[in-house]
Amino acid sequence: MNWIHRRLCSSDTWFAKVEDTLIPWALNGVELGADVLEIGPGFGATTRVLARSVPHLTAVEVDPASAARLGAGIPGVRVVTGDATALDFADDSFDAVVCFTMLHHVPSPAAQDRLFAEAHRVLRPGGIFAGSDSRYSTRFRFLHVFDTMVVVDPDVLPDRLRAAGFDDPVVTPVPGSFKFRARKS
């Protein structure tokens, strides 16, 4: 992440938006279950909110410094340093897998597809994969100057989720972002 992005994502303003708007909107009507995996929590705003609402939360973060910060800062959350395109968890380990505003940081569509396949693999049958991400805008591009930004097209995401093995994908685009959910049979 560039310095602008780091400052924004670690701010109290961002945490308030995550807590009051993002998580309630993205997870409206989603039953997560007891064992939840969060992919790519970054500075942990979403993790802090999720930790209050799920019995067992595991967070996997690719950046070792961010993972260490999360592990020290959010009690009761298991934090693992790892790559979401090659998760070090057994098949059928979680009731839900979630990710919020991070898919665009995955460096290619092929890597994003590997992340989707891994989310499917580690989900228990009947489990849900849900989350949200941003859509392209000039402001969004500015926040990602000198940063990875591979925007996911919400129009083709259902087909990509089906290709990863998911059933019943639902993608809801709104101006500036989209939310998604899909189920493992």
C-alpha cells in the first residue's frame, strides 16, 4: 500500500465507516457460522468488527508486519501470515470465508481466481464466501498510485465464482463498490 492508502486504512474514520456501513451492508442476511476465515484484513478494521460477532475468527494476511500488528492488537483472533492463493488450512475447515476491500490488491485476475478456488476448498459444505470490494473511479485510482490495483468486474464475478466451484453467486453492485456472496454445496 502507498502512504495515502496506509493512512486512510489505519484511520478512525475508516474504522467508523467499516463498523457503521461496510460490514452491515456487505453481510446483511449472511449467516457466517462459528468458524470464520477473513482473507486480507490489512490494518484490521474489518477484523475488529468481525471479532465481536463470531465465536472463532482466523485472519490470514500476506504482509508479515500487518499480521504481527493484528496478532498483537486484537485479542482472541488467530492471525496467520500467509498467501490467500495457497492457504495453509485443511479442506472443509471454515463455516465462512470473508474478504473486504482487498480483492483489488491481488496482483492479477489469475491470482484472484486462485484465491476464489482456495476459499472454496477451505469452506465446509454449505459454507458461504462473502465480501465486498471497490469499483474503478478516478478517486480510487488516486488512492492506489504506485500501488497494486486490479479491479474486479462485478459483471463477470458470478462466472468466476462458479468456475471456482461455488453455487448461487450473487453480486450486488452499487456506485463505487459491490458486495458478493456464494455458497459451497
